[in-house]
Amino acid sequence: MEIRFEMRVRGGREALRWLTFGMFAVGALCLVAGLVFAGVSVSFLTDAERARGTVVAVDWREDHDGGSGTAHGDDAPAAYPVVEFTTADGTPRRFRDSAGSNPPSYKVGEQVEVLYRPDAPGDARIKGFLSLWLLPLIFGGVGLAFTGGSARASRWRPGGDVRSERGGGPADGPDSARRSRPAGLLPAIHGAGVPPGV
């Protein structure tokens, strides 16, 4: 019985060790991805030119194509604003923003501030929180959740405390030592003048 219980405890510890490692690995990868996306946004802000744009359409799409939408529900579509703007050299441009939402964050005819790279005007975004920081926050939040969960799981011990793992009962103490003392020694100790109860 004790051997079987010890095997269950060891198996639980091994599974917990792999679970903790897996959660930490996923969390670390998500944190790295969040930092990478944050660095891309910072670099984009550093190099980007600004222009006034107009929302000319709202493109409703499912989020299964990998877009960074914030639709409510797995099958709910997200609204992606389509914006027209003119670059500094007078060239008209049109793009669909990378961040969609449900309900829509923008309406047709709304004026927005556009950020674009001078050397690649096709790489344009609306100057807004979702467009710039949604992906870093998503990956960073998931990474923190998984790494925090792995730290919590590493402190958890299956099967209770150390006493349960040994298969014994309460911890050893003075009372247990007195109960385990051979009965034949008590008369000899009492006869030697030691007060009873020691």
C-alpha cells in the first residue's frame, strides 16, 4: 500500500514537472513575441510620416485569417476600417488597417491620423491604440499568465505534505517517542528515583 502510494506521488511529481516546463516555455515564447511586436511598433513610430486620412469603408471579415481583430465570439466578424490618404509627394493611397473590432471603432467618413513609412507608403496604419499595441499586449499578457502559472505550479506538491509522502501519520514528537519507548524500561527508570512520567 505504501509502495503504491509512493509510485502515485512520484508519477504526479513527474507530470507536474513537465506541465510546469511546458507552461514556462509557452509563456517565455509569448513574452519574446510580445517584445518583438512592441519593438516593431516603436521602430514604426520612429520612422513614420503623418498624414490626414478618411475612412471610406468598413470591411467586415472573419478572424480566421490571422488578423488582429477583437471580435466578441469565435465566429463573430470584425470590422476593419479602409482608409484613403495622400502622401507627402501627393500620391493617393488606400489601405485596410490591421486591427479590427466588433463593434466597429471607426465609421465611414471619419477623419483619422495615418502613419506610414516614407520608403514604403503601403505600410500604413491608423494612429491608434489597437493598430499599434494590440499584438504586443495580447502576447505579453498571455506570456505573463503562463509564466506566472508555471511559477505557481512549481510550488504545488501532489499528495499533500512530506508526512503523507512517507506514508506515516502525524509528525514525530515527545508523545510519539513516549509511546514507542519499551515498556520494560519504565520500572527500571522509576526504581532509580527518576520522577514518573519522564
